[in-house]
Amino acid sequence: MILEIEQFASSLRNAVRASPHTVTSYSRDLRNFCEYLCKGRTALDSQGGIEPDCLRAEHVRNYLADLLRRGSSRATVQRRLFAIKAFFRWRELNAGKSNPVSTMRAPKAEQRLPQVLNEHDTLALLEADGGRNPRTRLRDRAIVEVLYSAGLRVSELIALDWRDIDDQLGLVMIRSGKGNKDRLVPIGEPALDALRAWRAAMPGSRLADNPVITNLRGSRLTARAVQKMVARRMIPAGIDSAITPHGLRHSFATHMLNAGADLRSIQEMLGHSSLATTQRYTHVSARHLKEVYRRAHPRA
């Protein structure tokens, strides 16, 4: 089955043109499924490998139930089932194999609201002391400014090259967004100023096809490094909530909505394929309004 998983991953990369994150996630989830089957001595062939043709829906149900018993969230279980269903659908279409999970449904995911910063805390995060190294301070300021100003995913931020930023028009071209959908996103002047300062301080960053967000050796920064930097910045900012870089994207959308931006425009800027995904920010906005009402109205 491992060989078929590799073939499936190759098909995702080349035929479907799925994002690298999707390919990696699906491959990891399918390998986890294989490990579970091996531990249970389920559907093994004569060489001890997994035989996909022997798998039945009950094997998958038992696997999902085991995940829930061990404390996995319903969102994780849902994602694992999506990977398994995609794999068997690929086998069905390419080799005419049976599909034991074609009618299986995933558990409904928890409806958790996005975690956001209020505008005061967002400003504190942007202005926080970024450490002793002057160039690192400039880069980290540019990172948080761009994440919040343009509402980018971390993967989109670290994929940016200097040619993608038009500082005259105040636009950023996102070329590696989810689903390989290019889009133009407005970016504010404070974020552009932070980018200009970082570029001026970083030797070798003048070429248009060089990465924007790098370490001090000029190599493209990883998503994990950005996550750690934002976490460190919380302390001098005096913020005790566990906000992530993606939380700045949520904050961007919520603050835009609170200020009167329409959902369609926010959907376009975030790169959501479905308006339903964007609509969850209306719940965050409504919660904010109820809190304002509770504090301000004498008979709330």
C-alpha cells in the first residue's frame, strides 16, 4: 500500500496540482492509517504489507473510532477520512478498484470561532520589541505587518518574492495560495514601509526573484520559524492569549468586517473559494457587538 500511496501523492502533485501542504498532509495521514492496520494485523498480505483490496468500511470506521478514543479532535478525524476517501477514489478511477468508503461520512467538525486579537493588542504586537539584532527586528516587524495588513497565510508569506510586491500600487501578488489560485491583495503603507526598511538592511535582497522573508543568510524562512517569532513577540507585547500567525489573518478579516467591509471583498482578499468560509467572521463580529452592547447599555 505504501507504493500506491506514493503513486497517489505523485498524482496529486502532477495531475491535480494540489498544494505541497495538501500532498504532505494526505501522505502523512495515509501512512498513519497503514501503521494502525499493521499494529492490528489487519488486511496484511503474505509479505506483511497492507493489501488495500482487502480493506472494508469497518476497518476505516474502527480506525476513526480509535482516533477519537485517543483524544483526536473531530477536525483531525475528518481530515484523516478525507485523505482515505481521496486515496480510494483515485484507485477506483485509475484502476477500477473497489471503493469501500464511497458512502462513508465524517463526523461533523466542531464549530469553533477563529481566535482574534482586538485592535489594541494587534497594535501592541506590531510595535513590540523584536530583540537585539537590528536586522532581525526589521524583518520580524515586516513579517507581522504583512501578515496583518494583507491577511496572508504563513505559507503565502514565506513564498513571496520581491517581484510579487508592487509598492507603487500597494498590491501583493499571491502566487502560491491554497488551490494554486493567484490573487492580488491590497497592502497598507505601514507594511510597505516595514518591507522597504527590511530590504534596505538585507544585503543581496535587490534581485526581483529573491525571497522576501529570509534568515540572515538569505535563505527562505520556514513557517515554523515564523510561528516561533510571533510567539516570542507576545511577551513584550503583553498579550497572554495563544495567538498564532494565522490569528493575524483572522484579526485582519474581523477588523475589516467590523469597520464596514463587505463579505465578498473580504472573501476575495483572503482567497476563500466559498463565501461560507468567510461568513464565520460574521459570528466573531456579532460576538464583538454583543460585548460592546453589554458594556455600554444601561439595561443590557
